[in-house]
Amino acid sequence: MLASGSNPTLVTDYLHNRNFPVKPRDVHNMKQRLKFQGTPTEEIKSVLDKPHIQYVIDKDSSDTLQCLAFATSDQQNLASRYGDVILLDGTYRINKHRMPLYTAAIVDSESHGQPIAHALVAREDVEHLSLFLSHLKDWVPNIDSAIFMVDKDFAEISAIRQSFPNATIHLCRFHVLKAFMEEMKRQGCINNRTLQQVLSLVQFLYIMLLNNYYKCNRLQFIICTEIFRH
């Protein structure tokens, strides 16, 4: 457990719960002895340098890590099969260096979300996200015209446009509706009952626009738009 990176205190508690009377200090000392002896880059390579993993370490002129992107062969196969729609988002506060972890994912044939690539980046800007996306494009060339689903992060959108000029970008419906409702509440222009009515209407309009449904039911679309306007 310690070799896989588990917290020594949690390991001690786990062993105590199973009637193994170990001392916390002994577990911590064992953790220290397991620490990698070498540079951070060498440690990264020791973890990722496997036959089924592709990775790229990008550094700047001062040898500072800018992007660490990696994907397994299984993830690349998933991307090749289900890469018509790709979800992209970041996660924060997962390491002591405060480097955001970005993950690209797909939805498989059983409607399960599956990650297809990951990257730790130094900053959440177009330059660093483009590094990740360019590596993803190299690993899975057939996603050049994919649909990317993102939140309202402009750096993500710009990086996708730069790395995948033929791709289509959609905003996540959850984030769109959340931003709309927060703005309505901030303006204080509608009460709770009206808020729910407007939310239902906006959801309907969003779905119609997303599916181009208004082309076959234009009258209903116009009626809903007029209701929303009033």
C-alpha cells in the first residue's frame, strides 16, 4: 500500500482495524525508505515508462515542467472507437504543486464515461492546454473532427480551436443553465415560481437548438421564443 502512494496514517489505521499492532512511526519510516532516489523527472519516468503507456514531458528553457501528458493503449483504443464526442475538464488541488489535472473522456456504448488521456499542466491557459491537446491529437489522429463538450472556460475553447480547427465545440448544458439561472437570481428580476418556469422553457429551447429541431417545428420554436421574450 505504501509503495502505491497510500497515506501512512491511513495505512496504520487500516492495520490497527485488522488487529496488527504496528507503530505509526514504523509505518512512516517505512514510507521514507520507499521514497524514490533521483530527480523528479526520473521518478515520473519510472512510473510511466511502461510498454502500454504513452507520455510526453514538456519543459521550458529553465527545465521547469510545463505539461505532463499520458494515456494508456486501452484509452487510445477507446478514443479511436468512441471519439466522436470528447469531454474535456480540469480538476484542482490534487498535488502539492497545485498543477491542475486535465482529463479528456468519451462515452462508450454502454453510456459510461471513460477517460482517454490525462495531463498535469503548469497553468490553465491556451499555451499549456494546447500542449496537452496536441499530444492527444498525435496519439489519436481520427478525432480531428470530433465534437468537444466543455464548460465556459475560454482557455479550453481557444486551445481546442487551435489544436482541432475542424472540431465542433458545445457548451455543457448543465453549465449553461447554471450560469443563466445564477444571472437571473443576481438580477433579481424573477421570483422562484417564475424562475422554474423560465428554466423549463430555456431547457426546451436549448434541446431544440442542439438538435436543430426548430427546422421541423418552426412554429413551436417561434411561439416559445415569443413567450420567453415577454
